[in-house]
Amino acid sequence: EAGVAQSPRYKIIEKRQSVAFWCNPISGHATLYWYQQILGQGPKLLIQFQNNGVVDDSQLPKDRFSAERLKGVDSTLKIQPAKLEDSAVYLCASSLPSGGTWGGANVLTFGAGSRLTVL
Amino acid sequence: AQSVTQPDIHITVSEGASLELRCNYSYGATPYLFWYVQSPGQGLQLLLKYFSGDTLVQGIKGFEAEFKRSQSSFNLRKPSVHWSDAAEYFCAVGSNYQLIWGAGTKLIIKP
């Protein structure tokens, strides 16, 4: 099966500019995640979608970050305006629902990531 | 609060030697436990998971991990590492609709 597709792989922008990342999950995966991974750290969940509804966006800096998942398939993550501290790899992942109430049992399939450098 | 600790930021092992990466967690209930691997420039890939049952679980690429409830640990092992195992390894705990991630351990392989 095709994996999780992300683009662009690399992006360099200046602070205060905007950027958008795109993700196409594995076909049939209802749950989609955006993670931010800063060098030397584990992934940090930014937002989780179930179909086209938001399950968790508690760690999304909503003053500058936005994400949408129209039609429950592709998703776009936008940063506007970017800050230096936004330099990171943005990982998209998708999963089937695990069943029951324990979303923490979901097995995630990750894309290769989009590396953002803010100058 | 739930947390995951990977005490070793990086570990250097000779090719062919055995490997153990440590993971300790803090969680009130029986957790779902995962190990993911991230090769340079790649996304994360699931190595293995523990949900219930046999506390010794086998994964891909010859890895295994053992859940020890009394020690709140889920250490990853491999009897003989290969140069291709050089990567960063992340332990994660499934808790209340989300995963809690460790900071990762970078594995360096000496020829």
C-alpha cells in the first residue's frame, strides 16, 4: 500500500513569512495527526483529526498555526507568521481507529516529514 | 502526570554486539507501549508494541522488548546489531487518546 505522502520535504523561509505543508494519509485511515519534532526531541502532537473533525488541538499555537482536513482525506498545516522557534520537522501520520475508547492504542504510520528552517 | 523517560540520549555499540535501550514510564493504568525507529531523513516506523499478554514481544528487524510492570519499564533489545540499525529510537506510551513520547535515544554503530 502507498505510504503517507508529505510535501514539501524541505522549506526555508524568513521569519514572519508564511508556509503550508500538505499531507495525504494512507487510504482508509480515518485518523490523521500533525506532529512537530524539534531537533533532539520527541514528536509533539499539534493536532489530531478523526475524519474531518478535530479530536485534539490543545498544543496547537492557534495564533499562528492552523490546520484543516477537508473531506476527511488530505490535510494542510499552515504557519503564519513563522517564528525562528518554528524551525523543526513537521510529521504527518495516519492510523486506523483502534476500536473502543483507547485512541492511545492506535498504531501510527508516518510520512517522511517536512523540514522547515526559519531564518 | 504521565511521562516517558529514555535515560540515554545516545548509545554507541560495536557492530555485532548486543543492544539494550531503556524506557521508563509513569502512568497510572496498564499502558499501551510502543517502540518506533527513525532513520536519518525518514519518518518514524513502528518496531513493536505491547498491549497485553506475553510481556516479551517480538518486533521487526530482530528487535524485542520486555514489559516489566514492577519496574515501569519497556526496554528494547537486540542480540546483534548491524550498521543499518544506526538510527534514533523512540519509546511511546498510549494514554487517553494520545501517545506520550520519550525524547529518543540515538544509536551509533562502531565498525
